[in-house]
Amino acid sequence: MITFAGKIVAVTGGAQGIGFAAAKVFHRAGARLILMDLAESPLEESARELGAQAVALDVRDRSAMQAAFRQIGAVDAVAINAGIAPSAPVVETSEELWRRMLDINLSGAFFTLQAAAEGMKERRSGSIVITASTNSYDGEAGLVAYNASKAGLLGVLHTAANELGAYGVRVNAVCPGLIHTRLTAPYYEKTDALKEYFRHIPMGRGGSPEEVANAIAFLASDAASFVHGAALLVDGGQMASKYSVWTEEIGEFRNNRWQLK
């Protein structure tokens, strides 16, 4: 059984979506929680629900992130989850969109890792889990800035794992596929598009925030004590599939998922 009893866990982007789902898993496992998110997010409400400490900040602000971790003190695990995912074709991606995406998704994640790792390195223990994506590996159309930001996270992951392992600090990542969150909710309303997208996923469906949260908690826990530098796919087998898995011959699409006849 995974437990975080007596441990302090910080979650960025923790007010909603996958971050809040992860926070709930940590809470059930006995962690003392610190939720980090923008002041305009439902941060205070989410923190009250879980009895967590709320820290309002922008992950792009390196100084604020460093100050927050120094004020919090010893942290046993950090889930780095803050991110955005607006879309635009390659030739229509503005400089503003490009910079904002990389500033939040990549630089923000790095600043968080850097600030958390400073104390963990001194204490010779800790666990960091980054939320990357299946888009860290592929070039999904319309998401060039997002794809670049998520691919960059794997560079951060591998370098940090290489440097911090000797100090007892583990660094891993989860790579979710299409997860049903607030950001992806509009896509889930397009039944025809989902039907075609999910043809390529062996499990025939998208994922839930809770399924990603469970993977984050595992990697952050002592149950994964020899897992280091890993990028765990949480995608229903999508990246293992080269061709369409589901056809009308073997299955039918209902309730937003493919199922065997």
C-alpha cells in the first residue's frame, strides 16, 4: 500500500485538473499538502477541501518559486503539473503564444524542479514527478509550441535524474495521453473526432485525471524507490500502437469509447 503518512508533498497546478486529482490521492495517503497555483484559480477552495496549505504564485516567477520553497522548508515530494495547451498551426503560432507556452510549461517546470531540488539535495532525499505528455514524443498537428514544451521536459528529466540521483533525489515523469479534464472537455464533446482518435488506443478510450494521479503518486512514493529517470506512459497503450486497433468488425463506439461487440 502506498503511503505518504508524515510526509510533505507540494503540487503545482494543484487547484484543478490532474494536479488536483494528484493532490487528492496524496491526501488520502496521509500527506501534508501544499497546493501551488495562480491566485485567480480555485486555489483557496481546493486547499480548504483537502486541508492543504495554499501558495499563490506564477510558476514563471523563479524568485517567487525559490522563496516559496525556502519558506515551506523540507518537502518530501513535488508533483510538477502546471501547464497550458492552446493550439495553433505551425505557420500561425504567434511569438506571444510560443513564448507563453514555453515559459509556463517548460521554464515553469524547470524553476519548480530547481527550487525543490535545492533543499532535497541538501537533505539527501526527495522525489520529483514531472507531468510531461505523449506529445513529448510525437508531433500532433496544431500543437507545435505545446509539443516543444513537453519534449523539452524530457531533457530536464534526464539531466536532473543524472545529477541528483547520487544525492538520493529521484526524478521521474508521467506522460499522459488524452485525459478528460477542463482543458480537453470541448474535444470530448466531438463524438466523431473521438471515435477516430480512439481507434488508435488499444484500450479504446481516453483517461481520467485520477488514473494519471495514481501514476504520479506511485512514482513519488517509496514503492518506486528504484525507479529513477523514467517517463511512464499513461495513455491506454496509444504509443505502443502503430496502426488502428479498433474497427467496426470487432467493436462498436458507444459512450465515448470503443468496446468489443
